[in-house]
Amino acid sequence: MNEQIRQLARQAFGSTIDTDPILVYEAEKFAELIVRECVDRIENTTFLGDTKEWFEPNDVLWTAAQQIKEHFGVEE
């Protein structure tokens, strides 16, 4: 489990996260689904706010989505 996800799981479930393999798997999967959902929302945004300005994949939002995936160890 990615260390950032493990730390969040400890906050949510306490120290039992380190001794219960089922809980470890479920916490990791849950965290991955949340990260993926957030990243998908960022990557699938086609315009910025009310300005309707289109952005290219190398823009700030795309970079932020990639950094979030990397930070939490979520693969493509």
C-alpha cells in the first residue's frame, strides 16, 4: 500500500489496518477508487469555469491530475 494511503487508512481505521489483511485490501481499494474518481473529474473537464476556455493536456489541470496519481501511487 502506498504510504500516503496507509497513513489515511490509519486515521480512519486505527492501528488495526496493519494487522488485518482484508481491511488493508479494502482500505487500499477504497482510497484508489476515490483518487481515480477525482482524477477522472479533473481529466475530463473540457473547459475552465465560465470563460469556456479550452485547455490542452499539458495544462495545469492535467499536470495536477498526474501529480495526484503519482502521490497516491495510482497506476494508469
